[in-house]
Amino acid sequence: MNNTWLIRGGTVCTPDGMQQADLLVDNGCITAVGEGLTAPGAQEVDATGLLVMPGFIDIHTHGAVGVDMNGADKEGLAKVSAFFASQGVTGFLPTLLTDSHEALLQYVHTIGMAAPEITDGAAVLGIHMEGPYLCAEYKGAMPEHLLQTPDFSKFMQYQKASGGRIRRMTVSPEVEGVSHFIPKAVAEGVSISIGHSGADYDTAWEAIRSGAACATHTFNAMKLLHQHFPAISGAVLESDIYAEAICDGIHLHPGTVRILLKAKGLDRVIAITDSIMAAGLGDGRFKLGVNDVIVKNGDAILADGGSRAGSTLTMSRAFANLRRFTGLPAFELAKLLSANPADLLGLGGRKGRILPGYDADLTLITDEGAVSATFVEGRQVYSAG
């Protein structure tokens, strides 16, 4: 099969800016970016009028198109993977809501075993466990009766069951034992994120100094900054850790997104969806883990009315929203959608940027966020045509 592609005439978003250029892909890698490239025998794509961006990486998603990651089988993961490819996503982390120990063991095993076989859409880059080491006060959609304190031996059971594919975990800094758990998990190659938390400023900083690298859906399910008590939000803003942001215009006001970007800088904010199984579908009744969820006008709420329950956002809409919220050029927003999540996951040396030698994970998209084509490691996994 011909593994060489020549993508012609698009506006290519490189780390340094945007240029009208051709892009050459061979054996899954970007080999050249420039004008007038030639490659006899290559498959050609006309990208005239399109942005050529590094593929989007969603590090926090609970599902889409009727599939909930808690309990998803191989076929469900493949369905989500194909849908995400249509939204410009080239890699994602299935995110598991807090559940029982036995259920989580089964979920991580199923995803871990299926991940290498998902090849016709966005790649499964690992697993994100959101909990179960979270506080009750800021539980959000987490089932309170299933929250736990850290047990490293249990966590290693999860990691073994997953085949070593747990890449991220969200914990609450104030939960007893978390400060000791963080460095142990980091030593195992797991990126720790802090969230679902009412931690005070000093406790949050203790978690950051222990190795936490990110904040989960910043400002949502999190104690907010007060001028006398900066709390976890203040520590997140002041520190150099990454900050997730749900840019759907519901979870965060556009002004809040701009404030976050001004405080953290473009290199430290990560756009996520926090999507649930309703993403890609209309309003109705759905599940999020053990929870019943009602979606009305695109807003997902627990059926008991107690809390928001994820989102119906897609990464292509997040891109369009960020264009509208900020007015920033696509090559700068690519940091939030591609480079920063790749760096957090330790993949920044080969993913998240359009540079020679990098994986050919590419999204061809309009300024308004309509995806035309998606490539994962040089394979075309989606075409709008």
C-alpha cells in the first residue's frame, strides 16, 4: 500500500507560524514542509482553503455517540474512535468515572487490551482515571459512596490489569494519603492531575511540589479563588502546572477562558471536551458511569439535578469556540489542542506539532471548525468527501 501523501496548498500551522505550503508524508512521518514539493507516485490531497493543523489530542473524555467509557467494549471504543477522527482528533485518553474496585479493574483491562487494535480512527493513547481518590464535597458527578482513599497496591492492580496503559489520574489533594500517593504514581510514569477539590492553597501546593502536573477541568468542581483564601484555584494559576479547560461556553465564560490564558500562558492550557456518551447525539437521557444524565439544549445535568455531568463538546467545536473567544491564530491555538496535551503525556518529541520527523497526525479543517480530513501516523482515517 502506498504510504506516501502529498498534501497541497493548505495553510500549514507550524510551531512558528502559518504558511501556504505543501506537506509531504512518508511511512507515517512528516518528511517536508515547503512550497512546490514533489513526490512521484504519492497520493495527493488538495488542501486549498483549509488549515493543516497538528491532530487534536483529547486527554479527558468519557465517551461519545452512545458509548460510555465505563463499560465500553472494543466495538464501542472503535465507534468512538471513528467519531473522534471526524472531529479532527488523532489521539485520546478514555476517561473512567469513579466506580467500584472490581468494575474499574474490568474497565481498564478491556480498554488496555483493545487499545492497540483500534487503528481505523483516533488512536487510544492510554487511560485517564478520574478518581476514585477524590473528596466528597467537590465530587461533581462522582458517586460519593464509591470514593476512596489512596491504596497504592490497588492502583498497581489497575495498572497491571491495563497492561501499563494508565497514563493519567485525577486526585484531590486534601484526601488523606494523596500527598504520599502522588510521587509513587509519578515514579510509575503516571501523570497526576488535581481536581474535584476544595483544597486550600498550601495543600494544593504540597500536591504540586509532590509531582502533580495538571489541573482537571480548571474552575469546575474546584474551590474558587478568594482574595484572602486563594485555595486550589489560586495555586493552579500561580504555578507552572498545566490547566485543563472545557471551552464549550457553558462550563467557562469566554472571559474566564481569556483570563486563564492570560494567567497561565498559551503553553500551559489544555483544551479538553470532558464529553459524555451524548456527544454527537441530540438531547435526551444518557448514562455517565453509574449516573443517569439528562441533556437539554446540549447541557448535561445529573438526573437528580445535583451537578453538571460532563459535556457534549467535540474538539472541532472547541477549536471554533476558541477562535471566537480569543481571536488568536490557529497556530497558537494548536498549542492548547495538540502540543500541550502531547507534552503532558510525554509524547512531545513526536506528536502535537507539524515538523519534519514528527508523526503525521494531521487535521485538515476550515476556520469555522469543519473537518475535511484526518490522518493518524500517515493513515487517512477520515475524509468528509
